[in-house]
Amino acid sequence: MFALIDGNNFYVSCERAFRPSLHGLPVVVLSNNDGCAISRSDEAKAMGIKMGQPYYQFKHLERTSRLVCLSANFELYGDMSARMMAIAAGLGPLQEIYSIDESFIGDLDGITDLTRRAHAVRDRILRWTSIPTCIGLAPTKTLAKLCNHVAKDAERKPGSYPAELARVCNWSELPRHIQLDVLQRTPAGDIWGIGKRIAAKLQEQGIQSALDVARLPTAQVRGEWGVVLERTVRELQGISCISLEQAPAPKQQIACTRSFGKAISTLPPLIEAVSEFASRAALKLRSSDQLAGALLVFAHTSPFRPGPRFNKSS
């Protein structure tokens, strides 16, 4: 058995932990130099603000709809993530920190009353850090991801899934007809490992839901789509193919990129920025005890500004 613990609207939740007055208000956390939305509260999502949407497109809502937009504080988010992960580790003996707000817990076989234990860990995270989470429990990592998705949507989108699956969803406790219903309700594109491009091609062949994907013949999938999708199909069928990674794999790429807060029309500030970012990238490279095989420097104008375009790399 695997568990996936995920912080809800993580960056916004971190801000609300120290500013309780933000609860109930639409809140957006912006990217570096306040370029676009990188985290949204449920209230902000209900207003139609999309992930990655440029700030200037919804800035007016601060005046008309009580929207609160905040600059990102990644040092705070990293600290809060470490606290959340330390508490989440109490659910089971093995842990894989998948991202800043997601953690897989493994080797849960034999733990009695696993759902009750998951609720207890979730309540502890909320009480000790003020971060709301959802937990998915399943015999494969892909199904655990799906159950986490179900636990979230059942709470914030009433009617999308049965209400009793909110917050903590344990696949192994669901009757078979409920499992099939959950798979049928879930679009294929929402499954972990199926991106937009593959989802579009699957849809062209009439494969719409996760249930359709789970029923695909594995031999056909391998021949037509490759081993990655075959692994996803097997995981949806309850066959564990993806193991827990307790040690993160070495990075294949290190990027240091930022947007300027205002238009740059002279060379010195651009040179200063490139030097600063190169130093940061080198620091990350040394800290991971790796060597670089290539270095890429690029600069381009904002795609949202009118006028001449510039886009070069070397």
C-alpha cells in the first residue's frame, strides 16, 4: 500500500498560516516579480483565475472583488514544506518527497485501520502547521495519486465524487462498483503520467475516462504507445510497477530564470542579471556534487508586451 499526502493550495495555505485574516478571501500567490499566478485559493479559482495566468489580466479584481495578490516567499514555503513532510513521515516507515507539497509514503501493508491513521496524520498536520491536506491510499502509486485527486475534488467540488471520499480516500476499502464509478468519472487526462498530448490522442480513439484506460489491453498499449503508458495501465489495474524513490535522482537540468519587474532597455542590468543567475546555478551545481556538460544563456521580451520582439540564446 502507498499513500500520497498533498498540501491543498500549498503556497496560499502557507500564507494563511501566518495571516488568518486571509481565510475566506480569494488569494493568489504570484511568481517571481509578480508575473503570473502560481497558487490560488479555492475562492480565487471560483473567480476563474487560471494557474499561470498573467497578473495584469486579473489585477483589476483587487479593486472590484476583494482579491488579495501576494508576492511569493519561497523561503517560507520551503520551511513549511519541511515541517509538513516531517509530520507526514509518521504515517509509515518509508517516504518519498515528490515535490514541495507532495509526499509518497510506502510500505503500509499490515498497518491496521489505515484510514483512521491517515485521518489522524492529516489532523496533526493541520493542527501543527495550519496546512490542510488530502490523502490518497492505494496499492499502487498511480491509484494513490488518483485517490488523492478524488479526496480533493470530493471536498471542493461537491457532486464530482461521493462526499464520503473527501479528505482521505482509501481505494482498498471501496466496493468494486464504487471503484469503477470513480474511474468512470475521472477524465483520462487527470491520470498521473498521462499528459495533454497523450490525452488528446487517446480521446481521438474514443478513450475518454480512466476506466477506458484501465481496460486497454497492455500488449496493444506497449506496441502503440510505449512502455510508459503500459505501466500506467497496469497501475490502474492494481499492479504496482512504480517503486518508492527514497533518494532523489540526480538533476538533469538546473535553471535559474527570472522576469524583470520593468522593461530593460540598456545592457548593464542585463549583464548583471546573467552574472547573478550564473552564480546561483553554479552554487546549486556544487551543492549537488555534479558537473555541467553544457551552459545555455537566453533572453527574450515579454510575450504580453506590444512592439518589437527579441529572443536569442547561446
